[in-house]
Amino acid sequence: MSIPSTDMTTTAEEGIPAVIEGEPLTGKHALIIVENLPLPFDRRVWQEARTLKAAGAKVSIICPTGKGHERRRETIEGVEIYRHPLPLEAKGPIGFLAEYGAALFWETVLAWRIFFGNRFDVIQGCNPPDLIFIVALPFKLFGVKYIFDHHDINPELYEAKFEKRGFFWRLMVWFEKITFMSANVSIATNASYKKIAVERGGMEPERVHIVRSGPDLSRLRKVPAVERWKNGRDHMVGYVGVMGEQEGIDLLIDAVHYLVRDTQRTDIQFVLVGGGPALDDLKALTNEKGLADFITFTGRAPDQELFEVLSTMVLGVNPDRVNAMNDKSTMNKIMEYMSLEKPMVQFDVTEGKFSAGEASLYAEPNDPIDLANKIAELVDDPGKRAEMGKFGRTRVVEELNWQHQIDPLLAAYKQALHL
């Protein structure tokens, strides 16, 4: 039986319907291109793909290989995945050029291979980088539409990574402009990104659809707490996300150092889940400060370990620096904390505050001591934690989970395809 995406009898915990009423994309073939993460590891894109499939579309994905996702071709839940190798994990401007060049080569080869085998009607390009238009433009000559799925604001991301502008920053601005010019429709992850699409990208407001990175509550589950993650301590604070330069994890390490060395607080274990280019440097910084016994780095973890950490921790932390990039971006970790009824501490960033609201305490911008004090305050107040966690879970269920993103996603596709 078909289930409409807006059917309020479908609970949030049931997730994406197997079939969306009317199957509005029947007969259409969507190609999704992702450069920075393998599928189905990229949760947002995988939810988009499953939604399009439930709406009747044939869905193909081009993405890189990655740990646990080495097979070059695979079909999962009816979605065809084509993976390609990347030469390295970029750390500098030249490294990024090499990575992006290799990705564009493979994306182009695989896109034409798919097109000749089974013609597609739309390409959905998921940034970073803002270069997938290079792959998409030739297909527009055959009537293929291009949807830009705007995950990151790359000029701000470049500035956050390298703390400068210059030639490559101007190049990012130019690529972003061409991307919006090439797109028939754009998908924004929040209102700040929509504003950029309109004001900086020149897109008509009605052609920009906000599809938030809401969690699929049928796949994000609470499990029994696992004591070993606490390393014998009374409390555990968790972080889930990328280990990159702009994530502010060095500020979190400074906060832990203040708690342990200055306030003699030794009853809190910190567990940080995720991989990324800065992971080794962050481990080295932790060792240098003598905090290896208080901070556990798991690296990129399987779902079971992720759920264990999320379920065992008493609160989550989002140490993203306050800068132009993080201020305007919605971080998946916030949604994951709220989904499992965990309160959090973060710096005062616009979109983070919009998403979390009363589920978070907010530290002074980029101040690790205030971050530490807010963490300690919340650890010591179980009543407040429970109240904040309940607020966050309710907000996700009633407003932010993936079921609320199905209709705007399908609206973007219908507009692009003139349905």
C-alpha cells in the first residue's frame, strides 16, 4: 500500500516510506554525483536517494571508494552505486587540485557510461567541490536537467581551512557562481544557504528549495550504554563528526586541558568519533598535552560503535569555530545528538542555534575556557540535561527529521523536470 510523505499516521520512527503515494517520479532516472564521501556512508545523500527511489525514480550514484566501501559497483536497496578511486586525501591547494581532477575524470567517464546504458533525466551534483557542473553541462545538450545540492559554502570553507583568501579563494567564488548559473534548481540545507544562492548565486528564490539534513529516525537508534567507553570515569562527553582543521577540535582539546589541569576535573571521559585529514595531528596534540587517557579517538567508526557512543554519553559537544563557514552551516552532529535525546554545548553560531535552540548551552565564541565551564555545568546538572534532551528530541520528531524533508526534495525535482 502506498504511503504519502505527508501522512501524519506515519510515525517519525518509521522513516522513509517504501513507496511514496502516486510515485511522482515514475519513469525518471536520476544520477547523483558525490565527490567527498562514499555511499551509503553519506547519510544525507543516501536518504535523498532512497526517497527518490520510493517516489518511483531509477537512481544511480557516482561516488569515491572509501573504508568499508571498496567495491567499484554495487546495488543496495535498489540504488545502483558506481565508485571510483581517489589518489589521496588532500591537505593543501595543490592536493585539492589533484583530488578534484581525478574525481572529475572518473565522474565524467562513469556518467557517460551510465547515460549510454540507461539515459538519465537529471543530474544532482552534491558539493564540495563546486565543479560538478563541468560533468553536467554537456548532458544539458541532451535535455538533462541539473540540480545543485548545496552542502558546503566553498569560499568560506577554503578561508576556514587556510585562513586566507587570495587566488584560490577567488577561484572558489567563480566556481560557485558558475555552478548556480548552470543549475536549473538548487537545494539548500538551510535558510542561510538559500540566501547565498539568491544573493551571491543570482538564483530566483522560487528555484531554491530548503531540504535540511534531518535524520532518518528509523536508522538512528539508541542502544544500551557501554561502560568501556567511559574508561572507568563517572561521565562521558561525545563528539561525532569530521576531524578537520575548521571543526575546532583543537579548542575542545584546550577545554579538556583546562578541566583536567586547571580545575582538577578527572571524572569526565571524552570520546571523539570520526575520521579526517587532521586526525593524526589532533592525536599528537592530545599526547603533547598529556590528555591521552582522557580523550579517546575512535577514527571512522561503524554504526554500532557510533550508536554506542551516542547512547553512552551524557551530552554532546560541537566545538565548531565561529567563522563565516560554520556560522551559516547546519552540522549533522547536532541533529544526531538531538535525535538520541542528548543535550549539547557549542559556540554561538547562527544555524547551530536555529537547529538546537533550547537543547544546547552556548559558549562565548571560540573560548575554550567558557566551553569547558559550560560542559562542566551541564555534566553536573542531570535535571537540566534531561529537560534539554527532551526538547531536542521533540524538535527533531515534530520539525526536523527526514520525513519533513521529503516534500521539499520532491518539489525540487518536480520543478526541474517540469512535472
